[in-house]
Amino acid sequence: MIEEIRSILIKIGEDPARDGLLNTPLRVSQSLQFLLNKALFDVAYDEMVIVRDIELFSLCEHHLLPFFGKCHVGYIPDGRVIGLSKIPRLVDMYARRLQVQERLTTQIAETIDHKIHPRGVAVVIEAQHLCMIMRGVEKQNSVAVTSSMLGVFKDNQNTRNEFLNLVHHQSK
Ligand SMILES: [Zn+2]
């Protein structure tokens, strides 16, 4: 695939040997593979995986105004993992459409659950909504927090607490 992408660059008048484009064919090929869902791996790892502080930008579907903040994702694999870089992209994929924060949270958790059938998934979103800030509904820096807990994160309080501690104690 890398050769094909290089020849596309030539056809659109680019020089694939120049610095900025040198690794572009490889990057494009990798991102296409991501889009084609090749970013799942079989591994023996079975400890909690956490990706925290994922920046999030979305649009509130009630007011067509931005809400933005951070998303924290955790899961405990059961034989399969997701490429770590794929999790922020998954967040982006669902954020970049008209949303409500609660549904966005649930969609991220359910997609991970559906794709790799882990022992559990946890998603927490902390966001500020311009529609609230502008209308003075709440204090200027109030943050809406939503969470979706599936599997062991729902059933086991220790697991849930471990996740919440790791997410919050290292967060600034
Ligand atoms: Zn709103």
C-alpha cells in the first residue's frame, strides 16, 4: 500500500522525497488500517489499561454550542486489546457529531465492549458546556461529569475505585 500512496503523491505534483512527506505513505497506510479496524491485537495482558486526559471537543445537540473537557477510558482485557492510540481516535469519532454528553460516554464504552469483549470498561467524561457557561446557569467553571461502567467496573467496587483513583490522583 505504501508504494501506491507514494505514487498518488507524485500524481498530485508532490515530491515524496521531501522531508515532510518522507514518512507520509507509511502514516497514511497505518491510518487506513486503523480505519479498517486492524488495530486489535491478541495478547496475554490482563491488567487494567487506562488512557486518561483525552482532550475532547464536541457540540451539544440542544444548543449547537461546544462542550469540551477530558475523557478517561479504562478497561480490563480478556485476551484482546485495542491499540492505545486508537482510544483517543474512538473518542474523537463519537465526539465529532452533535452529541449529548451522557450518550457520548455510553457510546465510547459500548463500542469498546462490543469490539474486544473485555472483562469490563469504564469511561468518565468531565466537560464544560458553553451553553451553561454563557447562560450563567451554573458557576463559570462548573464541570459536568458523566460515567459509564460496564462488566467488572460495574459489578466490583474495588475495580471501579482503582480506576477512579488512577484517573483522579494523577490528574491536574
Ligand atoms: Zn447545551
